[in-house]
Amino acid sequence: MTATKIKIALAAVSVILVAALTIGSIELKLALERLAAEGDRTKAAERSGARTDRMSLSLQSWGRSEPGSIGLMSMVIINTNGYGVKDITISCRFDDEHKVQLSQRQHTIHDVIPANSRKDFADLNVGTIDGKAELAECSVSGALRD
């Protein structure tokens, strides 16, 4: 290989490396921007969201509406946060007698529960459920600070 061909090959490799570094730099910048945006969303959620690990459900019971396709849940929601919560989202799972999941529904309760208190809810319509459901259980999956 002649010296000229070597210089051309090295120049081509240099161009490729610069292009690769530029593309890598752009991809890195985009990745950092995505992480920053995700962090901003997380911080906003932390400011407006309530700690659901400090909320619980007790005395859960359930039934069906007539003709039996709508799940109706009754429960007590306990808020041990040091602040009131509102717009509480519950996730309910409906299983057959073998604990095989048949339906899962979410329902938002547009009410306020003050700090360190509890509130009873009866016959909440959580939506259409499988007709073979024998078991039901709900948990708090989200809430906003009041």
C-alpha cells in the first residue's frame, strides 16, 4: 500500500470516528435529557401524590349488582398520612375459587379523607366483572394530597 493510500485510509477512518463520536454525543445528550424529564415528572408526582404505603383498606366486602355483572365493593379506607388525601384510586382483583384472576378493575373515589383518619365507603361500583368471580380484594394504588 502506498503512502497516499494510507493517508486516504487514515483520513476516512478519522471521518468515521468523528461521525461516530458526534452521533454518540447526540445520543448521550438525548438520553440525559430524557432522564432529566423523567426526574422532573417524578418530583412533580412526589409533590402532588400521596404516600399510598401509609393508606390501607379494611373490612372489605363485595357483592354484585343485579343481574350480577357489576362489582360492588364496600370498605374502610384508613389514611395515616400527616395530610389529607383525595381522589383515591383502588385496584380490585376478582378471582375464581382457585384464586385464578378473572378480572381486575380500578376505581377512583372522588372524596377527601383527612389526615390520620378513616372513612367508610359502601357499594362502590368498580365496573364489570367476570360472572365466575368468587373472591375479591382491593388495595390503594394511588391518591393525591388534599
